Amino acid sequence: MQMRLFTQDWRAEAGKMQAEVNDFLASLPQGAVKHVNTATAATRTALTDKSQEHYVITVWYDV
């Protein structure tokens, strides 16, 4: 089994990541995808009070 990891900054264009994931899924044969997981992560630094947020998508597949 193989895994493909997609990450993107929260503030970046959401459509860009969506297109990348859709293009990858379309390149796989039917039934190849075994599991998909999505997550978001966010941190904030105390010194600058700036935050960082990320989307993470993993696609587990078998070809």
C-alpha cells in the first residue's frame, strides 16, 4: 500500500489543493483508493501572536 500526502497553508487558495487532490485521484485506477484522511493543524506563537494553520490530506491507495 502507498500513501500520498497533501499539505497546504490555511490562508492559501483552497481550490489549488482541491484541484491537486482531484487530479491525483483521477490518475488512479478504479478501486485503488483504500482510505482518505483529512486534518487541520493550528499553532500560535506567544512572542509574536502569529498563527499558522495547515490542511493535511492523506490518500492511502493500492495500484
